[in-house]
Amino acid sequence: MAITRPKQPQVASVDAFIGAAPDAARGVQKGRKRQISITVSPDTLVGIDALARELGMSRAAVFNLALVQLLKHGLSIEAGEK
């Protein structure tokens, strides 16, 4: 019996397989927006929640507002005290 090489998968079928995976999508479409997941420290989340209460906004709205401001005005990183 002869030894034969296995057939190489075609690129289209590999891409289709990967694309069908549950984690292949980058966020869930919610109307005109896309839902994503982020990870933040507990202290940061406490601060975001306090700001949201102060502004009368949801946590998601505060994140969205902060990201829009970041994109419009850029990011300024200041050195902290040591």
C-alpha cells in the first residue's frame, strides 16, 4: 500500500470554517452601534460609575463619550508623580 500525502485544505474552506466560529465576529451589532467587551480595573470602573451617576448617564454612555472625545481631541498622557 502506498503512502499518500493528505490533501491540503483549500483557503476558501479554511476561511469559511474560521469565520463560522462563535468568536469570529468582532462585537454584536446593536442598531447603528456595535457591542464590544473591554476589561478595566475595579478602581477604574468605580470612577466611571461615579462619573456616570454625576452626569446622569449610563456607564456605556460615559465610555462612548470618552472615546468620541479621544478621537476628536487626541490623547494626552501626563507623567504621574513618583
